[in-house]
Amino acid sequence: MLAGAIAALLVLLFASTAAAQRASAGRDAYLAADFPGAAQAFEGVLATAGTTRQDALEAHRHLATLRFVLGDAAAAEGHARAAIALAPDALPVEGSPIEISTLFDAARAELGGRDALRLEQSEHEDGTRTVDATLAPWPSALSATLSLACSATTREGTWRTRARPPRVDLELPALRDDVQCRAELAPAAGGDAWIASELLVPGIASAEHEPEPDEREGNDDALIAGLVGGGAALAVAAVIVAIVLATDAGSQDARFGGTVSVPGW
């Protein structure tokens, strides 16, 4: 297993190096105004396994401009959206037309200041949960997979799923313990996650009904009344025992002056 892990690590290392080399070639072509060559190089970056988030971001930033210059406005918009999804503060590359800045600003405004990858949960009447991971708005130019994994804090189970964006969901059974969920956006060709988001789903035991303050006061009043009533009953029992003992100790004609009074009776 160790040899396999080392081999996989080497593959990712070489792939990452290849992506960095293609990105460098793309930058050189862009600066030389070889726009078709630059576009081809940056498309190669996105198709390489193990591409890092930074390399993917640079590729989408350049491709937004390159596709616009080459006459494909729709593709340019898709790459601008992809860049904003990877980094909400991303800007067009230097030398881009003003139209590209408009595309970036529009994509950023659509996010509304939130992260592109959202993780939410909803509860059903039977106690089961649905966990949703959503990449919204989903940029069509983003070549990625969206995975979702949830694990119980005990050994009750682990659930995993993977799909193409924009959405993936998991149905969880009713569990007493908390469940930790993690969503990851990773390159479709394979490699480390570009974006991750985590969510703690509370178990049934954590969501049990807590008494309201009025309910607690009512319970306290009932407890106090019970204690008072119980104390009075004990006092009456003590008087009765005293009478019996006095009768046994003296004659059967024993008399008591006055009336025995017990508080609360």
C-alpha cells in the first residue's frame, strides 16, 4: 500500500508540474499576442490532472479575455464566472478589454458576497435529513466534480456521493448523534479539492425539546406544593402516633384539651 501511495503522489506531482508548465507557456503566448496559442495552452492547464486552484484560476482569468478577443462572448462569460467561483475577488488579467471587467463584476454581484459553494441541511417530519451541496451560480466552463461526504460521530455510518455541479445531495437517516458533512469541489481530471465547505448536522438527541420558562415555573410550583402537602401529611401521621403512644402509656380514658392544628389543613 505504501508503494501505491508513493506512486499516486508522484503522478500528482508530475501532473501539477505539467499544469504549471502549460500555464507558463500560456502567459508567454498571451504577452506575445499569440491568442490562439495562449488559449490552447490554458485549456491544456484545465485538462491536466492535479491542476491546483491557483493554476485553474489563472487559466480561467486568461481564457475569459482570450475567448472574448477570439469572438466567443458566451465562452468568455463562462470563464469569468468560473474565475469568480474559485476566487470571489478575482480580477481580469492585465490588458483585458473593459467588457471583461463588466463580466467579472456581474458574476461577483450575482454571488452577493457569499461563497459559491453552499452546504445546507433540511429536516423532515420523520427525523431524516437531506444535506445539499450547491455551486451556484454554476459556471459552465468550470470542469470539476462536486463531492459530499457525511460521517456520524459514532459508528452509525458514513455516506458519500459525487456528481457534476451544480448540485449533489445526501439523504441521512434519523440519527441520535451529530453528523459532520464536507463538500468538495475538485478538478474533473483528478487532484486535490479547490474549494471545501463543512457543516455540522445536529442529531436527534441534540434537538430534543427543552421546557419553556413557563413550563419550568409550573413544574417548580407543583414540586413545592407536593413538598408542602407531603410535609403536612407527615405532621398528621406524627400526631396520630403520639396519641396512640399516650393512650397505651395511660388509661384508655385519656383526654386532650383543645384541638390539634396542622398548618395547611
